[in-house]
Amino acid sequence: MRVYLDTNVLVYAIGGDSSQRRPCQEILRAVAAGQLTGETSIYTIQEFVRQRMRRADTEATPRARQAIDLFADVHPVDGAVVQRAIEIVEGHPGFDIGDAVHVATALTYRLTTILSADRGLDRVAEIERVDPLDRARLAGLITE
């Protein structure tokens, strides 16, 4: 099953104690094992590095390289994706432009499932957001 991974999956997987930490680690293990085809964007990678550097993580760039190697595809964010993100924001007043870039990238590359803890993504009907805490749905994705 092809899925788009939001930045927060990476962040929670290596972050401090959180209810999301273990499920996000399990998602990354499933991607590494080929049980899920994990895809993301260059935008995710830069968000991840920026977040880790803000926390003075000296392993920020090596971790980013590991993430890039983990994903089946790291999609570009080009003018067409940005245009689609703007349209998403226009159609959903108050929607975060960064979140719109994630959604637009996923939709551009025909990914309709996004793994993310961000409930704000639920506002876009064209995608299915699966929360890392939803073990039943994640198990279903792995068997699809």
C-alpha cells in the first residue's frame, strides 16, 4: 500500500516520550520492511531537519539522509504542487499552507492516504488521514 508520511511521523518517532512515539516507530519499521510503501516530499525532509536543528540535534542531517533512504520516493515540490496547495488553502479557509503542500504533493502523486497525527488534514475530503494511534486502520493498510 502506497502512503504519504507527514513530517510529524518522523518527528514523533525520534522525539521524546509521547503516546505517538511507539506507533510512529512501528510505521517506519513497516516501511523499512516493505509492508508499506512510504512516500513523502522534499518539503517533509526540510521540515524535519529544521525541527531537529531547532532542538540542537547534532544528528539532524544524518537522520534526514536515513529518512530519504527509507522512502520509496521523495517527491519534488514544484510549481504545480504549490499551485495545488494554494487552491487547497483557498477552498479551505484557515488551512495551513504547509499542510496544504503535503496534501497537494500526495494528491499530485496519486496518494490518497496520509499517515499523520495532524487532525487538521481531516478537512480535505480527497485524502484519508490515518492517525498513527489508529492501530486497526494501520494494520489494515499493511495487509492491503
